[in-house]
Amino acid sequence: MKTAYVCGPLTELSPETAQEAKSFYERIGDVCQEITGIRAFVPHEHYDPLKHPDFTPQQVDEAERDQVCNKTSVLIVAPIAPSWGGGIEVEMARQSGVPVVIICEKGRKISRLLKGNPAVKKNNRIPKPIRSAFGIKRINRRIQRSPL
């Protein structure tokens, strides 16, 4: 059975911001379960380098590539910060015919390359009540304050 896949940055975030981002991605997974009955795949729950240090980069690539290309119904992108891995996941989705939905705070700058990817079927802006529930503004503020 295919499921949604939550795509968003973690690697270059400060530890505090990364924890908030993880909570945000988990909430997206929970909302997917509430709506569809199937929880979204949230990568850090399976391959977090702190919780799962024994996975090699090649194993993570192989597993996440299989997940995106063969087990994903829709890729949900939360572009709260730049992400090399997220860009790779979007391109894997495109090559596999998986639609991509971008969710972000209204007015957030998003790469034209990402927005122009043929897999991006809809550039969704989530409504204020949902944005508040997910805590997008708080995460975005923290990212803006975080040193890169």
C-alpha cells in the first residue's frame, strides 16, 4: 500500500530547530493518518542519524529511494529551509511519476527550480488554522534566527 512521504530539511538546522522541524513533520504524518487512515512516511523516524547511526549513507539512499519511487502516493514538501536531500527526493518523485505538493507559509520564498519541477502538481498554501496547528510560523522564525 502506498502512502504519503514527508520531505523537509534537517541536516543543516541547529539541534533546537531540527527538533522543532521533526515535530512538525511528525504532525504532518499524523494529519495524513487522520485524513486517509494511513500515516505518512516520515524519514527521520526511520533513518535519523542520531537514533540509527549504523545505517550507511548508501543504505539510507537505497531505502529512501525505494520508499519514494515505489511506495509513495504523494510527496509532501515542507520547504522550511534549503535542503539538498529534499531536492533529490523531489527529483526521485518526478522520475517515478509521484505527484509533489508543496506546503509552506504564505509569502515564503521557494526556489523557482523546485516550483518548476514537473512533479509539482499544486503549490498549496495551507490555511491559517492549519498553519497554526503545525507551528509553521514558529519554525520559520527559529530558522531565520539560526546561524548557518
